[in-house]
Amino acid sequence: MRALITALLFILPSPFVGAAQQSLKPPQSFSQAKRIARQIYQDHPTSFYCNCAITWNGRKGTPDLKACQYKVRKQQKRANRIEWEHLVPASQLGNQLQCWQNGGRKNCVKTSAKFRKMEADLHNLVPAIGEVNGDRSNYNFSEWNGKATQYGQCQMIADFKQRQVQPPEHTRGMISRTYQYMAEVYHLTLSSQQQKLLRAWDIMYPPSQWECHRNEKITQQTGSYNHHTRARCANP
């Protein structure tokens, strides 16, 4: 089995062949994407990394920290709210664009239609506890078999010195398939080390029923789908 995984690491990812239905249109801004994302997650009100139940009151999402035994590390206010996290960080989406060099994210939102499209891609958005979203920052995902103690029962680990995070096992497959989708659709550059880790996670962690359902719900809303997720859902 290990030999098979090792061999598959070097197979080039499948080309993106997402559908584009003429009658459907993807969100044109991050704010619009967040409105649609709340609708998509209505039947799965759960935070991505920590599996905390979410109560929605309009645009405001509140995680049930007590029930999921989440321990606030430092930021009490952010820990008690839900934020929409980009699995592929906004900085990685924008740092290859000239608008980012001339003024960062704010300038890209103002001047670049391409960046606004990337920023609003629903496949890349997940609801996360605000503190975890802030601690993750734009760090790369990694794996080093560290012991999760920073956030109580939540299995997320942030290494601030090395600027990397180790996500819980139940999130790794979806992270992998999201990164592969975003890299192909928007021509993002990933290091060879990143590609190997992501391909390994794709193989080791098949999609959950929710990941498959989420992909199809996004397709119904936007006309586009994550080919990697759909392929794995068809062949778990």
C-alpha cells in the first residue's frame, strides 16, 4: 500500500474539467460569496477544523465552544464568532498578481476582477472559529505528528515559529482537493513538497458524505465543480 501511495505522488493531477452552465453565475465578490456560503451550510452548521456546532443569526455565526470542548488560546472575541476562511489563503491567491505588489489585498479587490473571482470561489471557503482562522493566517498546511493541546479538544496545531499548521485528519482530504482545484483553475504555483503532501492526503483521506454533497450544492449555485472531489466521490 505504501509503495502504491508513493508511486501515485508523482502522477500529475487530473486537468480541471468543471462544468459551466450558462444559466448559473458564480459570486462576483467575497461578500456575495459569504451570503451564498451560509445557505450552503444551512444543513451542515459545523465549523471546519474543530467540529463545533454553529448557531446562525443573520450574518453572524456563533460556535458552541462548550459543547465541542474548545479552549480559547488567546483571542476570546474571535473565538466566539465564525469567520469564512480561505483554505488557499488570499495572499497566495494574490501575491502573483501585480495589484498585490502595488497595494496588497485591498488594492486587488478594488482593481482586479481576477482576484475578486478567486477570493469569491465557494470551493475555497469554509466556516472556521475566528481565533483558529486568525492563528492559521497564511501559513502552509503541514504534518509533523504534533500533539494538539492549544485549542482544547480541537485537533488543530499552529506552529508560529515555523509558520505552519497541522490540520485535523478529518480536514486533510478536503484541503488537498481544494488546493489542487484552486491551483489548476487559477494557475497557482505550488512547491513540489506541497504537491507531494497534498497528493498523499488526497489518497489517504477520502471525501466525507458532506464534502461530496457540498461540492454538488456549489455546482447547483455556480455551475462549477471541483473535479478532484467529484472524481473521489464517484470512486471512494
